[in-house]
Amino acid sequence: MRKRMFSLVLCAAMMAGMVTGCGSGAATGTAGDAGAAESTGAAAEGTAATQAAGGDAGKVVNIYCWNDEFKARYDDYYASKLPDGYTVNFITTPSENNAYQNALDEALLNQESAAADDKVDMFLVEADYILKYVNSDATMDIKEIGITDDDMSKQYDYTKVIAQDTNGAQKGISWQGCPGLYIYRRSVAKEVLGTDDPAKVQEYIKDWSAFDETAAKMKDAGYFMVSGYDDTYRTFSNNVSAPWVDADLNVVIDPKMEQWVEQTEDYTAKGYNEKTKLWAPEWAAGQGPTGKVFGYFMPAWGVDFVMAGNSLEKAEADGGKQEVGNGCYGDWGATTGPESYNWGGTWICAASGTDNGEIVADIMKTICCDDETMKKIVEEKNDFVNNKTVMEDMAKSDYSSAFLGGQNPLQMYCDAAAKIDMSKISPYDQGLNEEFQNCMRDYFDGNVDYDTALQNFYTVIKEKYPELKTN
Amino acid sequence: MAGKEKNKNKVSYAKWGYIFLVPFFVIYIIFSLIPLISTFYNSLFENYRSGLTQIGPTFVGLQNFVTIFQSDLPKYFGNTLILWVLGFIPQITISLLLAIWFTDLKLRLKATGFFKTVIYLPNVIMAASFAMLFFALFSDEGPINDLLISMGILGVPFRFMSSVWGTRGLIGLMNFMMWFGNTTIMLMAAIMGVDKALFEAAEIDGAKSFQIFTKITIPTIKPIFIYVLITSLVGGLQMFDVPQVLTNGKGTPDRTSTTLIMFLNNHLYSKNYGMAGALSVILFIVTGILSLIVFSTLTGGFQHKKKAGEKK
């Protein structure tokens, strides 16, 4: 009997311990929340003292994105304007393998049931899959939150058209244009071609046959014309005659895509490339001080956001600066290259059901429409902004890019932007582009023949998009 | 008083036995049985997401199974088995060797405890980080290639991730490194469970080490050996994290390192619950058959031993 009493007491003690454990945990949680609320209040210095913690519900702006490019723009050009009492959260998911889209879809589908502070307010999309969101109810017509035609009057037309749904509602807005150029290494141009003048270098790569000849010269001199298999991809994929997917959801391999495969196969066999993979460390190293690659096809964001950082001898993380003399920063030039093309671009969408429409609209107006801010973005960040007036002015100004050895490449970008046609995109482009490049690697590596690679491509896209049909 | 107490005890002991079993069954039903049944149920539906639009669920009977058998399923099954064999053969060989050395009293090995810990260590690292480490080490311009070139073994970097057997070899190597410690310890336990008198008797009868190994050690540890084999095979069929991380989820080159579970994962990426369910059911059946084999071998093995004992 005594034994049983003893065990009962033990059990009771254990239960009590668990209960108190939970209790104290909850208490700490509450205290933590209160602390957080206080610190938010403290951060928003100057807010009316009456603003209670409860009143802040929904004043959290959630922005979904896949890297920190937009966050950098936001921090530099909008953060200081954010009204008191608001908090901005960036929810970042890398875009590879559709991971970003899947995370975003999940959030958007739960939008209605989400707590006010967890609702998606704004999200970023790329050209490769913008149509999926434009033609859905997940995005709002931005005119509803106060962006007018007038605000968007200076923007490049293709950036507006791409973000309109079938009824003409404007579902997104962009601050940048992404016409691409060929960015070459000046020292190599001088050594092999005898000149580093953009206009003269352009003569050597004015079309694909000239490009081939120059590639052979580069090879003889110990350089690579392009870095890897994927580097010329966008110049072809952006000039296709029809979208990847036709009206009946059949996947169509465009002749331009076949041309890319042929060219890359040829370049690989002849040793014109270094067999790297886009974004891989070896690919990035080719842009560095010891790189052997003559040039890269890059839009403005790629020059600023990717190449400038990669070109440094002493990385920024180690205290280096983006300045001439650090690595091969400044040893680059820009020229049009064999074909005009567009690569990427980021559009901002307002999520349906947002409870912070005014903040979303204000961010859009500031970063995508305001002349003053956009001009600063060009001057300070070398981005190509989506504002014809600003760009044409800057192209004629004495603006110069230190990274490009003092060149003013803006007129070339403007000319290329005028030629961009984005009507041949499909909602499936990200998955299809990524997997096409990926599956063709096996062919270029010599592991399989072209037909097998193509078959693998069909297999993998049917896994990704079960509704697509292939032959 | 005394009789009463006795009665009470009888009743309550049995009751407590059941009560202590309840948590297991509750947890099993919620977290294993219900998902298992719903997987079967889901496999009969067309159910996926196209962009932001949900397609289905529509009942399609066994259509998903037909589609999956028409796909590259045999190829992925083959890949999985090849990758498993590549890891298992060196794993079982080295483990057996080490287990015998560690348990052999004649060798008088020192610091076996230390070595046992060291060989077990790779298993402690998370498979994903282990694969990331290998990815970095064996990349086109990674340290291994640098080393091989500076030692003069290679002229140009060997592109491990672009070669079928390079990639498969790395996966096999990783699985071997992660699991041979575990297997060694299991086999050691098996060998130590064998009556020492058997070994001594064999020695006195003039048996050589190799004879003792083939005639005494192997037959006596056979049940554990088969257990190791089948659990490793079941684990191998579910191989996922190492090839997934090493090939960045692509199963490259030419999908030759795509395992069954990576194939499953690909379907889950488009939220294709129907196809994923069907594939899971197939895997369940295969694993179930393998488990039955191990069960019958183990129980059959013990019965055989008992009979042998009786005869004596």
C-alpha cells in the first residue's frame, strides 16, 4: 500500500513538473512577445505614445523574394520613408528548382486564413513565370491601390505589357529593364584583337559567324570565348519564334533552341568554353582576376549584382572595395554583341488580400516611378531602370561606369531595350529553361546522345508540370 | 485482508500492462497507420497543382500505377540498387574484417574503443552536410582535383559530377563511410555472442584462422548477417539525402543517380499526390516483401539452431 502511495506521489510530481514546465514556457513566450512589441515601439521613435501593441496588428509588410537584390534597393531607397509603426519582413526562398514559386504558392493559397501579420502583401516575380501570377486571382490590379497610368507613363512598354492579364488589368510593375549586352575583358581584347574600343570590338562579334571566328582566335591565345554551356542560352531563348508551350499545352522545341544546342556542342568540342555551369564557383571565378574567359552575356543587373563582386581580388566580405585596382574591376567593356536579348527582370506584384495596400503602393511609386530615386539607382548602382526619360537623359550625360573602365554603356542598353519583345513567354519558362539547360549538359558532357537528352528533358518536365504534353 | 490484496494485485498488474501500451498504439495510429492508409487512398486519385490551380482530386482507379509503370521506374529501381551495392560491398567486407579483428583476443589490439568511436563518427554527421562536403571537395576545381593535378596523377581536372561512375562512385563511397562503423559494431555484437568454446575447440583441432572464419564465424552469425543485409537493403531502397544533395536534386548525369525516393520527391514538387502515393505504395510492397524475408530467415534460423541442439 505504501509503495503504491509512493508511486502515486511520484506520478503526481511528474505531472506537476510537466504542467509547470508548460506554464513557465508560455509565460516566457508572452514576456518575449511583450518585449518584442516594446522594442518595435522603441524603434519607431516619435510614434504617438497611445499606440498600443494590439493596434499594430497587420502593420507587418511581408515581401516574398528569392534573393537580396530587391532588399538592397528597398534598404537604400525606401526604408527611411517607411511610416512609423510598420515593420517590413523579407521572406526569401532561393528560386532554383521552382522552390521559390512553390513556397510562394503555398503562402498565397493560405492567404485568406492567414493572420493579419502573416499575410503576403507584396511579392516579386521573374519574367520566366510572371504569367502564372498575372493570370491568377492572387495578384491585384495595381490601379486599385493607386498606381495610375500617369505614374507608369515613362516605363518601357514591354515591362508593362508582360504584366497585364488577358483583360488588360495591370498586375505588376518593375523598376528595371534587362536588355543584355556582351561584357568583355578589355585587357584580353587589347592583347588578342588589338583594341579594347567597344565599337571596334563589336565588329569582331557583330553576328554569330564573326563571334565564331573571334572564339577561334581566343582559343589560340589561351582564352575561352564564353564560360560554359549556358552562357549564350538567353540570346537564343529570348529570340524564339513561339513560346515553349503552345495553346494545347504541347511543349515545342524552337529552332532557336536547337541552334543553341548545336552551337554549344560545337564550342565544347572545339574548346571555346570552360564547361562551367551557370552560377557555379568555377563560372564566377572566370570573372575574377585569374579568369581566362573573354566575356559574358549579361544584362545590367548581372553587371552590377554579379560581375562587379566577382571581379575583385579582395572580396567585399574581406574588406575589399569595388574600385579600380582591386582585381579586374574596371578591366571590362560593354558592347551589343551578336544579338539583342533580354534576360530576367523582376516585377513587383501586390498580393490579393493585402492589408497594407498603401505601403505597397508607396514602395512601388518610389522605386519604380519616381524620377529622382531611379536616377540615383543608375548613378549609384549601375542598374538599368525602367524609366525612358531618366535613361535617355543619363545616356547623353557624362555618366560613366567605373566597372566598365569609364564607359557610358547606357545608349546601348536603351537601344537594346527598344528591341525587346517579350510576347513569346509562357508561364512554364523557369522550369523549362532550367531543365533544358540541365538535360542538355549530359549531351555536351558526352554522356548521352541528343535524343536521350531530349527524352530526359521530357521526362523531367512532365514530373514538374504533369499537365504538359510532349511527343 | 491479505487475500483481498492478492486479488487486487492480480487484476491491476494486467491492467497496467495494457495502459502502458496505449501511448505506443495511439502514436502509431496517428503518425503511421493513418498516413499509411491515406497514402493508399490518395494513390487512386488524380490530384496535383498546376500553378495556382488545383487539379482534382478525381478518382482514376489504378491509372496512376499504370502511368508509373510506363515511366522510367525500372531505371530508378536499378539506379537505387546499383548505388546501394556500390556502398554495401565495401561496407560489409571492411566491417566483417574489422569486427573479426576487434573481437579476436589473440591479436590483443589496443585502444579498440577509440577506433570503434572513430569509425562510427561519419554516421554522426548529417548526410546532407556530408554530401555538401563531398560536393565541394570533388567539384571541377575543388581541392581533390587540385591535389591530383599537383601530384601529377591527372593532367586536367576530372569532372566527377559530369561522369556517371564518378557520381555513382562518390555516392557509394559516402554511403560506405557513413555506415561501415554501424555495421562493424553490429557484427561485433554477433561474434561476441558466439560461445568462445567453439573457437577454442576449433583451434585445438588445428583449424586455421581462415577455416575458423568460414566454418565457425560465418555460420553462427548468419542470422545477424542477414539482418544487416536486409535492413541495409531496405535503407538503400529509401536512399535519398546523399544523391539529392550531391546532384542538387537533379540525379545527374543522364538521371543515372536518380533514386526511387528522389523520383518520389520530384512528384511531390508539383504536389502530385496521386503519382507520389502510387509510388509510395509500390515501395511499401517491395519493402514489405523484403521484411518478410528477413523475418522468416531470422525465425527459421533460430528454429534450425534449436533443432540442432536437441539432436545433440
